[in-house]
Amino acid sequence: MKRFASQIFAVISLIGVLAGSAIAEKKKVVFLADGGKNSKTHNHIQGNAVLAAALENSGLGFETAQFKGWPKEADAFEGVDCIVIFCNGGGGHLVMKNLEQFEKLVDSGVGLVCLHYGVEVPKGKAGNIMLKGMGGYFETHWSVNPHWVATIEKLPKHPITRGCTPFVQNDEWYYHMRFAPEMKGVTPILSAHPPKETMKRADGPHSNNPHVRKSMAAGEIQHIGWAYERPGGKGRGFGTTGGHYHATWDDDNWRTLVLNAITWTSGVEVPEKGVSSAKNPVSGAK
């Protein structure tokens, strides 16, 4: 009887160890958004909510936290594996008043995912941190932000593209990003040829410039979604310029690709068929 009891105790202990291990292996993703408007465009809070819910329900062991603005809580980034930033960019970007902490997070190996306007920060220190963390960003007087229909004719073989097929999406696709020198560590994920009509606007910080005209004249394909592996294995990053319209989260290819990207950037193996999820439950938001 004593032997049987000890065996039972051993089994219970093993279960406890395995359960504890499973909890320890959970990946933490922190979502940052700004604004509170429930609208059809730049709906950062609800866009993050769609992605966070899908990760929580994926069965891949994610725990998520969502914040409006840069977190004031001292433990907000404790144990974080990946930060997803979906916010207005430029000088009002959420990182601008928190560059020191932002850089420390990147330097510590925390993954970084930026969506749509969240890929734009001012050139200089902020831009350099973005390059270090994500391998690319929107640089004014270099990158442009027109609306156009992107035809993604093919997808590269990469964990981020699992379960996805080429697709067409109408969006405010920024292009001609500033990438790491010689694209070192950068893998283009979404690429397309913008129509010539996107070049009709006058020169300006976001609208047109000689650099993008030269690239377009040369027929260069434009990368509008990319993966990044930092030197020395110090973390991963992913950026994409799509996501202007909230309804895009209804598209299975787009939603799956972004969920795959967050998963990959967090250091989790992406399922062969991609991260499964339901359609966007708040697509009708106005």
C-alpha cells in the first residue's frame, strides 16, 4: 500500500512539474494602441483586440495584455516576448516619449511587430531603433503612403506565410521603406508593384520624392511586409504597412499572415496550416 501511495505521489508530482513547465513556456505578447474611436479606419484598439483574442484562442500557449497608450504600469513589460504596436506614427508615435525604454526592450531581445502607421517614426534616434528592432521603417521624404490595390502574386516559403495564399487587398499600402543596409537580415514577405497613379501627388514628406520615383522608374518591386532576424540571434521583428481599414481583418489570408508573424516574432513555431482563427468579430464597427 505504501509503495502504491508513493507511485501515486510520483505521478501527481510529475503532472505538477509538467503543468508548471507549460505555464513557464507561455509566451507573453503586449499590444499597444492609441485612440479610442470606433471607426472603419485606423481602429487600433479593436484591431489589437481581434489579434489578441485569436492568439489567446489559438491553443499555442499565448497570454496577452492590451494597453491604450504607453503602459504606466511598472510590470507591463515583465516577461514579455513580443510587443505589437498599432498606432498613429510620426512625431506622435507611442515610442517617442519612451525611446530609452523602447530601446532597452529591443536590445534585450524582445520581438517587435509594427502595423500600418505604427511603422513610421522620425528619422534619427527613433528611426535607428526601429531599424535595429524591425529591420525597416517608414522614413519621411523617402517612403510614401498612397491608397492602392496591391496584388500579392506570390508568397515566399517562410513560417509567416504558412496557411496563406496570394491575395489582393485594397489598402493604404505605404511603400519604398527604409531597410537595413543591403537588406541584411530582412526577408520580404509581402511584395507588389504599385500602379503609376500612386506617383501623381506633389513632393512632400509622405506623398512623393525623387528617390521613390527613381525606384518606380526602374521597375523595382516594393516590399510592404517583411520579417527581420536581428544579428547574433538577438530577437526578431516584423513590419507591414497594411491595416488601414478595420474590415481587412475579415480576410483570412491577411489575418492569418499577421497572426503567423506575431507568433514567429515571439519565437513560437508556426503551425503548418498557420494560426487558426475566426473571422473578425467587430468588422462592422462604425
